[in-house]
Amino acid sequence: MKDFDSLYFVGAGGIGMAALERYFLAKGKRVAGYDRTPSDLTKALQQEGAHIDFDENPDLIPDYCRDPQRTLVVYTPAVPDSHQGLTYFRANGFEVVKRAALLGVVTAHSKALCFAGTHGKTTTSSMAAHILQTSGVGCNAFLGGVLRNYDSNFLLSLTSPYSVIEADEFDRSFHHLSPYIAVVTSTDPDHLDIYGTAENYLESFAHFTELIQPGGALIIHTGLALKPRVGEQVKTYTYSRDEGDFHAANIRKGNGTIVFDLVTPWETISDISLGVPVAINIENAIAAMAACRLVEIPGDAMRDAIGTFMGPKRRFEFWLKEPGDHGKVMIDDYAHHPGELQASISSVRDLYPNRRLTVIFQPHLYTRTRDFAPGFAAALSLADEVILLPIYPAREDPIPGVTSEIILEKVTSAKKIIYSKENLIKSIHLSNFDVLLTAGAGDIANLLPEIRDEFKKQEP
């Protein structure tokens, strides 16, 4: 990297790209890039010193990014090869690398704590980063969500030997990593547009476990179909809520709190209180603390950190929480896989067992909707009322016959409907929400302020 004094990011507004941009800004490099549309994240990056344009015209590339000897170009697989900026860079002799490859280079000489899995990886990696940061050990963290504790998805340490990485399986990105500690939270099939079959998906995770450094460790959730292929000098530990080398005991719920004891192979750490008290975070905290315990973070420091952890934005984030037993509640979650959606809805049910639950869900990707429509419908059927938005396409073109309707027709809830984004906002006053969960990985996030404001106007 010493040969480059500037970096240009194609897809600069992606959450994974943003962490690298912040890393290189902190290192004194000049950072520029392109993204399709402005967002809160791109605005924050611009304020931090990045030059970001929203038109792919190569004429907008700043002068300091036009020397192929001094500029590295980074792109995300979500950007098509036909992108005008990428075409310009490739035609003019620039080195062009995937985000995942650059992340692998940046973290290769650290002791990397890598968190992989179909779901749970953002929260578990964020918890681990927070534990290391508050313990005083510190870390360089490259995360898939903006932490509310820090208002960033990147943490910097000039002295810590550790990095914390959300290890993304999309496009086999996590194969560029060299884990010291690898955590696998779940292996429910996903991204079948990339992998084709569930078997290929599992094989990708198996290869990930082969990459663990000698002397390192694998921490894997109990009961997974994955068959790890770790080296002889790599130790394997299991975890879950109720069993495994690391598990919870003496779980206590009440008055909006969840407290438990963590059982490890060496000791029991008592009275851990979740800063974000939802049931799924028991397992998330166990995974994060298991990784930190293996790098010798004391139990007291882990307990304190979990208690002050506020969570990543869009991971079970409260947008409205009126006082009283019948106060209006609005929660937002990034859930975009059937397993995630079921866990999120179940967590809301656990918190508010006797309340009427409405879920507004925006499916993400045509292929994922096609492959998992029955699973989405089964998860949504746990709600009393279901509102679907049209599919958010992200990087994909439409697939004939694949719409939100193929989910809705299988939902068994008594009340169910599809709204356009525009009609959703106009129609909220026709509803009478009690507890509301919004979910999805698309641009539903842009609607949250309006949804909340309209919800607050509803008569009790």
C-alpha cells in the first residue's frame, strides 16, 4: 500500500466499503469514489474527507486519482462490469481489486477475529469490537453495521494486534481472510444466485475454516450441517444458548432486562446483563465473548462491555417506545433471510407477548424471494398483520413471475396486504398499530422517519 497515496472506491456508499474508506482516511490517504445515490453514510464520509460523486461519468474522477502508479481502485461485486468508471480505470492500466481482497491485505498481519454466518455476524462482530475497545486492548474493526456506541462501522487502534472483521460469504468474499479466531454463527443456505446449491454454500464455509491460522481457533454454533476442515494446530469450540463449550445458564428475564451467566471451559462469568435485551442477543453475546475470552479479555471487562453495548443501527433498533403497558412500539431490523426474520419476529413476541404485532417487510433480491418465499411466508405468519412492499432489486434485474405476491399468498395471518412505498405512508392512518416491526435490507430504511411520524399520529 505504500506505493499508493490515493484510493478510488466504486460503490463507495456500501457499508463494507465505508469501513475501508475510513481506515485509509485515518492513514492519511486521499479517498474518492462513486455511488449510485446519496445516503446518510455517504454524507458522513464526505464530511470525514472523502470525495464522492453520484454520476459514473469518468470526467468527474478527481485529478489526484488519475495516476495509475499512485491510485488503487477498489470495487464491490454489486457494481456491474459495464460501469463507466470501472471501464475507464481498466482501460488505463490501473490496478483494480475487489473490496474483499483489499480487506484481506489490510488485516493479513493482524490477529483477526472473523465472524461469519448467514445471520448474526454483524451483531456478534460488533459486540466483540466493543468488548475489545472498552477493555482497553482496542482493535481495528471493519463491520457491516454502524455501531450506535460510536456512530461508525470502523474502529481504529494504532497499537492493538487485533482486528475484528465481519466475514461476508457473498461472492466468497471471506476466502480472502486469514482468521486467527473464526466464528461461524449459522449456515442456512443463502446467496443461491452465487452458489447454486446448499451444498456449494456449505462447501464455501468449510473452505473458510481451512484458512484459520495455525495456533488459532474455530468457534462454531452447535448443530450446524457444516463439517469444518481445520488444521491440526487449530482448536475447535462449540457454543449455543443452552449447550456447548460456551453456553448460558441461569437466564433471567423481566422488567425489560435479560441477565444470564456465561459458562466457559474454564470458568463461569456471572450476571451478564444485555444492553440490548432481546432473546437472540443471548447467543450473539455468547459468540462474541467466546472469541474475546480466547484472546484473554477478562470476564469483568466482557460483562461491563455487554451491558453498555447499544447495538448496530438497523439491528433490532427501537424507533418508538412510548411509556406504559400499552404505549406504541416501533422496532426496525435488517432481517432479510427467513431465519433472521423468524428470529426477529420471535424476539418481538418474547418482549411483548400479549400485544398485537404488525410487520412491514420489504423483500430483498428477486433470487432470494424466489428461493425462499415459503420460508418468508412462514416467518411472517407469526405476526397478526403483515404488510409487504415490492421487492428491492439491489443488483438484480426482475425475474418474470417473482413478486412480493408469491410470499403474500402463502402468509396465513388474518390481515395481509401489499402496498407501494408511496401508498404505505398514505395508508398508515387507516391502520391501528400496536407493536410495529419494520424489516428488510433495502431502502425501507429511508421510510422509517415517515413511518414513525405517521404511527405517532394514530389515535390510541
